[in-house]
Amino acid sequence: MGNVGSDIHSVANILLEKELVEKSFLVRNLGVAVPIGEWVEAFLNFHPNLLLIGSMNGDLEPVVGLIQEVKAINSFHCEILVGGNLKLGSNGGSIAPLLRKMGVQVIGGIEEPSFASISNLCLDLTSRFKKNSFTG
Amino acid sequence: MTYSAITKNSPAIQPRGGRSTSEAQFELWNSLISAGADVLPLTIDSKTRLGKISEATSAHILASATGSETLNGYPLLSVPIKEAKELISSVALPVSLRHGTPYAESLVRRALEVGVQEIEGGPLSYTLPYSRDANLIRSIESWKNVEKLCNKAQHETGLMVIRESFGVLTACMVHPLQALLVGLIETAFTLSYGGGLPMVSFGSLGCDYQDMATITAFRSLTPWLIDFLNLPRSEVFIAFHHWMGPFPTQEADAKSIIASGTRIAQIMSCEKVVTKTYEEAHGVPTNQANHASVKYVRSILDSGLKNPSSTTDLGGESNLVLRESEALVSEAKLQLNKLFSKSHDLREIVLASVAEGYIDPPFCPHQGVLKQFKTLRANDGSIRVSQDYPGKTSREYLKFEQEFSKSDLKWGSYSSDQIAEQIRWPFKSELGG
């Protein structure tokens, strides 16, 4: 999990990690403003079952696109969830439809409030992933 | 430039905002000026902040061609100097650079070159909350050069450059002590390198008496520190930021938060209030929302609220404010005495303040902080030191902090949802509410 490119908002990142660890997920938190190369490196090293990508600056598309390519080339199974602010500037459109088309689940974002709380999100993830084993 | 000349002894209103092109920035400024702003923002986009200039330039070109917003701020280093200079000189009000850049030298050099008069940031406040792994030694050198550039600009233009610290830090549950220490260390840093007129700042804590106590503590501590370190005599201004945490989606609730912060800035005679809009919860605010919010703040400031001459004029709040500010001043002096006991070299002090855990803001993304200082909200809405993560807090101060809660304030015993709830505005603590 982590925030992409130029996003340095750390609060949700820290709280989500706290909750996931308490729910026995094995978490590799890359932190904030993670460069695109580091996402790929971490993805290849840790083969995650789940990738949580956040951005408050709307710049998710390049990372999601590259990770999906790496996934396809290596035949990895990994669900990708993205959240944050999914539109650019005061008059920019939402990139949520584009991200969905790219095969990722859109959660949380300001205009996509799918979960009422961090614990609700983590409960949902626990119910979907409890039978999976994790490597790290 | 003096603030009293601009503001007639009322806090100067500074909104926030940066756009992808000069045309859009000018439109935003016009809407802010017509609403009653006193200082105009030049907020830099996040790509430029992180040194990704070619990406910012591509987005700027796209925005210029299509008229759409492709960046979340103004790409100062991608715009031709002549164009940026024309933009700044087209407005009569001072312009404030807000950028969040750890290595700020080239951005500040350009800003001063095109006529910007206020430079926000410092080696602590623009490194720790704004980066994961920016090198603090490099940042300190960069900000030392920023101070020298500001000094040079003042001599060349004859205009005072305001050097504003950013005590808002991570904007979530930041204890006033952290804001005080950062503001004081950065004030000392600015004065020791002749950088201009220091302005300390912090963001509304969500607790009125604690906000007022923090401002009172700043007023007491800045002259003390200047004497203590034998720094050049200087006024030190105070900027108060409206609540910087998550905003409610309802306009009425957002306006109530904005009104509360505006009244605090006015009651406490801050030199500046940095404003928010009621659209914060919905993404980057539009020009219309910016205009309406500045107009709202202006109407509150112009409503004729009497400024109390001291905290003793604050009625029921005064005892709380005085007790809180005395505790803050005492603890800040204790920590600063320890910190400065080894050296008075401000570069060494900035490094030591982080390495030894004096500066350790909650939710800080930077890998260099110790993460040993955490905070929680007490029953009355005030922000208090968590008993299980006290950082450098003295035993006496920790005891004082626990007095405000019936149960043990321990970060480890709170769930993520409970902590997320504490990050929100505690409506119950509003003045008079």
C-alpha cells in the first residue's frame, strides 16, 4: 500500500495500516509520494494479493497502468483498490470511470464514498481475503 | 510594506489557491480581490514542488492549449519569467508563495525575481510534512540560501520580505507545543541568516481556548528566544490558519468552522488569517467558492467585533487560556533550553530537533522523525499528549495534559476509526457553543 507520485497525505495511510495490521494482514507500507519505479519493484519483490493505492492529486493512472502491465506479463493475481481525490483541479473531470475500465476497484474517493469508515473497509477486505495466504 | 497599512489593524485575509496557467491565476486573484482579500496566494502545483519540472511543464502546456485545469497549483518554474513578472505586477496586493518544497532555493529565487514578497516554509515545516525521505541536511542548506536570497532581495528592492513558518505541519492533531517549537526554531533560523521579517503560524486546533493560548504563548516566547540566542531584534508576526483538517460537506457546518477561526484571529489580533472555503470537502475549490468565502470572512472582520486588549477581557475563557499558555511557555522553554544547550548553530539545532525527537509531528510522512510523540483529543476537544507516546514531554507537563481527560489518554488503546473521528472538527468546543 502507499500513495502515488506527488501525494504526501499520510493520515489515512497510517490509520489504514494500523487497522490492517490489527486484522492480521501482512502489510508492506511504501508510504507517501512513492515513485512509479518503486511500486513496480515492490510488486515484483512481494507478489501481493492486494494493492491499495491512494492519491489526493488524481495522478493514479500511470501507476495503475504500469502495474496492470506487470501483472499481465507475470501472470500474477492481485486485486487493486484505489482511492483519494479522483478529479483534477477545480474544473477537472473524475478519473474514476477510466480507472474502473483499467480493471481496478475504486473506493473511498471524495466522489466515490463506498465505505463509511476505515474499519468497514478493513472488514470487507478481511471477508474477501481471509482464505488467502500472504507472502511478504 | 507593513501589515497595519494594508489591514487597518485587522488580520490580513489571505485565501489559498493556485491555477495551471497565468490567465487562470489572474482570474482567481481578481475574484479574491473583489471579495476583499489583502494578500494573494501563489500556491505551487505538486509536480513542481517535487522537482518534476518537465511533467509540470507538459501539463501547463496542455492547460494553456485546452483551458482545462491540469495541475493543482501554479507551475512557477514552467512559466516564462516575463509572463510571471507581468502577472505579479498586475496586482497591487502582496503575493505569498506557498509551495511545500523541501529544497526550495530555485523556486524561491524565481519567486523573488518576479516580485513575490512573502515566502512560506522553512527547513522543518516544509520538509517533514511534505516528503517521505527528503534529506534534511540538504534542505537546511537550501533554506539557508533562501534566507540569504530574501536578505538580498530586501536590499535590492527596499521592500520587506515576510518569512513565514508553516506551523500547521501535518494539519491533523498537531499539538500546540510542536507548532510552537517549529515556529520558534524557524524564526531563529530566519533571523540568524537575515532572511526577512519572521511570521510564525499554526492551524486552528479545533479548541478555541487552546488556539488563544497558543497565540499568547507565541507572543511571550518569540522575544524570549530572540534575547536568549542574542538574535537581531525583530517584530515577529502571527498568522492563524483556519481549520486545516477534514471539512464537513454541509455548507453551514463549514461556514461555522470558518467563522470560528476568523473570530479567533481577530480577538487575538493576529497579523494574518489564512482562509479556507466551504467547498473544501468537495475537492479543489472553484473561484466562486473562493470569492464567497473571502467575502464571508471579510464580513465577519468588518462586523465591528471589539478586540479585547488582553486575555483577561475574554470572560469565562480567560482562566483556561492563561493556564494553558503558561504551561505551554514553561514546557517550550524547558525543551528549547535543552535543545540549545549543546549548540547555537541553527543548522545543528534543526538537525538535532528531529534526530532527538523534539520535533515529531503526528502523522508525519517523513522517515526521519522518531514517531514517539502522539496526540489524542481530550473530553473538552483540546489536543493532548498521549500518555504512551510522550516523546520529549516532561513528566510535569504530561501530568498537566492528563488532567483534561477522565480516562487514560493512550493512543494504543484507540481504534483507527476512533482516531479518525478525533481528526474531525469537534463542534462541541466552539466558542460560546
